[in-house]
Amino acid sequence: MASRDRYSRKLECAKCGASGFAEASENDSAKGGNRGFTIDVMPKGFTTERNASDPAKHMIRCRCGNVFAFRQKTVYAPGSEPRG
């Protein structure tokens, strides 16, 4: 079984300012370009608008109706910065 990279990412709505941390995971070693991206825990007030296996194409909807990409900003929870 392949291992998964798990991380937190801050979601922040540019329209109303709502924010929270989403817990996400991806395949550790993506074969054939499939990253296997999933959001395991979504913060209150946010939902998935369009699911995608690529985080740059995964769209989030805020409770105010604003829609934005999961990878809109690079803000991480303390201790959740990606390993370089």
C-alpha cells in the first residue's frame, strides 16, 4: 500500500474573510501523474465545488458563495510546511 503525504492548508475567502484549515492528503509517489489528492477534513463554512485529483484544479465554495481554487495561496498551519 502506498503511503500518503498529509498536510494542512489555510483556506481564506477573499470576499468575506472566512477562514479555516483544511486537512488534505496526496499519494507519496504519484505514478502516471495521478496525485490522488483528497481533502480529508474541510473547515466549517467551506464545501467542495468541483472535485479534482490535482489540488490546483480542486475548487472550494465559501458559505458566502465565493468560489476559489484550493491552491490559491500558500499559507500553511504551523508545522505543516511542505518538505523541500
